[in-house]
Amino acid sequence: MPVQYLKSGKPVEARSEDDAEVRRTVEAALADIEARGDAAVREMAAKFDGYTPESFRLSQDQIDALIARVSPSDLEDIRFAQDQVRRFAQAQRDSMQDIEVETLPGVILGHRNIPVQSVGCYVPGGKFPMVASAHMSVLTAAVAGAPRIIAATPPFKGEPNPAVIAAMHMAGAHEIYVLGGIQGIGAMAIGTETIQPVDMLVGPGNAFVAEAKRQLFGRVGIDLFAGPTETMVIADDTVDAELCATDLLGQAEHGYNSPAVLLTNSRRLAEETLAEIERLLAILPTADTARKSWQDYGEVILCDTHDEMLAVANDIASEHVQVMTDRDDWYLDNMHSYGALFLGPRTNVANGDKVIGTNHTLPTKKAGRYTGGLWVGKYLKTHSYQRITTDEAAAMIGAYGSRLCMLEGFVGHAEQCNIRVRRYGGRNVPYGVAAE
């Protein structure tokens, strides 16, 4: 029996129309920031956030005053979460070693892992204050050793959110700006009269933030295209509908365009989950958002076998994949396109979002086919070098190099090799002819 969609979301064509409108809006906004700098940023902040302070950058006194408003218990929770993120990020950093090897006598090759020198971290927070995003972007940049880390976040209910600012500061941000959306992304990447541009942008955001990063890629580096959140639950009859529905709606509440997919080989579980979602939407405080997202982007896909489920899951390449089956490790071994896996009913996506230690900035819109999520290695550039230490090696490599350059017709390249052969080869070699 072919794969069945018991519930489908918005057609692909309609989603494409939405994407086109976002592209046009972002392109115009970034051009305005390029042309008018701070004035454009200030106008956008007034229009979209209703927030125009004397300076968008917080002073140390302002940061201290905001942190003082955070309760001791909340600060302790932030410290605990950051400890987990730091511990895993440091383990990742320790796994990345500089190397140097002698590949032939007298031929030394190596590479060094060098931090990106200036990073801009975007922390969403206009609708929900995304405290955890500060750990994921700022703290991992600090573990990587980036010398300049700036962070931007939108105001929350008209002012800087104290918990988000505390998390940014505790994570290691050197500059903190209260700027959201396209204007925050654009100001960090393009620069203004008051904000020095960065070399790299990281962090999740809404569709406008993701599109701004896409359009700025090349001018600056980016971590990945992290747009509206996506979740997939892969489940069989080892779990119940309440667990599945909770995990789907727990991510659908992010925004109005957050795909949530149930992939199962149990018709009973699929039908019961559909009913359970309706029950939960009647009592969920964030139901206005979650219901719209589920209506337009929710899907329930029924398969015959685990092999079918695996094939569909790899094709969708969802950002978050919650696996609750009788063969979770089999999915771990065979899944190849996703953002992050959450294996077994004891864990969940919220753990990864907030506290467990893995990074929650993950690929969306099928980007899991070619990249993983944000991690400490994203801030490190691996640069190679070479050194030749003996005359014999210089002449030998030079001879091979010359012949291979001439094979391609690059005479000037060949002469770079030839001059080393003549100088270090111990005998005269005619101009333009490498040693045999």
C-alpha cells in the first residue's frame, strides 16, 4: 500500500508564494540599511518593534541593572543550562586538533583551526524571549575562541528582556544590542555608523531573519539557514497518542508556519493522535499559534513499514526528529538527513531546545541533506599550510609539479616549480623544462 497522508498541510505552491513575498521585503530592507545606515535601522526599529532608545547598544550599567531584575533561581537555571552547553561544546572543540604530518621525507603539511574573528549572534525574542538561544550561539562562539562576539535581540514588550540579556552576558557577549528582525541582522552584517560589521552571522529566527541571512551569505559567513522550526515524530505502537500529540504541538506553538509531522506505521496511533491534538488545542495557552501552524503545516503520514518510514523521514529532512519506536538505534544508524535526533520516549525536543547541552540551532527546509546544526566547529576555519625542508624534496616535488602544470598549459605555474628544481636540484635544468 502506498504512503497515505491522513492530514496534509498547505500546498507547496502556497508556501512558495509566501517565500517570494518575504524575499522582496528583505531585499528592500537590506538595501535601505546599506544606503542609510543607522537612520534606516532606527526607522525599522520604530516601525516593527516600537523601540527607539538613544542607543541600541546596552551599556554595562544597563546590563547590570537588567541582570539584577532576574531572580536568583532563574539565574541558577541559566547557569545550569549554560554549563551543559559549555561542557558539550568544549568536548567538541577538544576533538578538533591541529595537525602536522611529514607526507614524504622533507615535505611537511598541516592545518590549524583558527576562530572566526568577529561573530554576530541573533537571539529571537519578540514573541517569546528565547533565553536558550543565547547559550547556543554566544557561548559556543566563546568556547571556539572568537575574539569579538556581538549579540542582538528584539525588545520584549517594549524593553530589553532581562533574562535574555543576562544569558547573553553570562555566555560571553562583548557587545549587546536590542535590535530585532531584518534590522538586527542587517546592522550586524552590513554595519552602520555605530556598529562595526561582523565576519559571520549565527542564530535562528523567523522567515525574515532566515531570508536576511540567505541574502547576506557571501558578504558574511553564516551558520546555516535556520528558519521557522520544524518537528517530526516517528512513532509506532510502542507509544501512545498523548505523547505524540504533545511533542507535535510543543513545537507547533513556535509560530504560525512551523511544520509538525507524525510519521507512523500504526493507523490506530495516527487517528488517536489527530483526536488528541484537538483535545490539547482546547486547553493549550498557546493554542492560537499552535492551531494555525497545525492547520496549515501539520501532517500525518501513514506507512506500511519502518523502511518506508525511514525513506520518507530522510526525504523530508526535518529539523527535529523525535523517534519513539521498537528500533530507535536502527533509525540512528540509518537516518542521514535531519537536524537532530531525539531517541526514545524519555527525551524530547524541548530538552534539546533548552537545557540538555546539544545545540538547538539546526537546519530547516531540507538543509539537513547537506549540513548539520550549529556547533563549536562552525566558528573555526581550518587553514592548511605546507613546508619543504630539504633540497631533495624541493627538486622532486618541483619536477612533478612542473610536468602537471604543463599538462594543463600553465607555463607560468610550471616555472614556479622549475626554478626550485634548478636551485635545489643539484644540476642545471634548462628554463621551462623540469627534471625527469
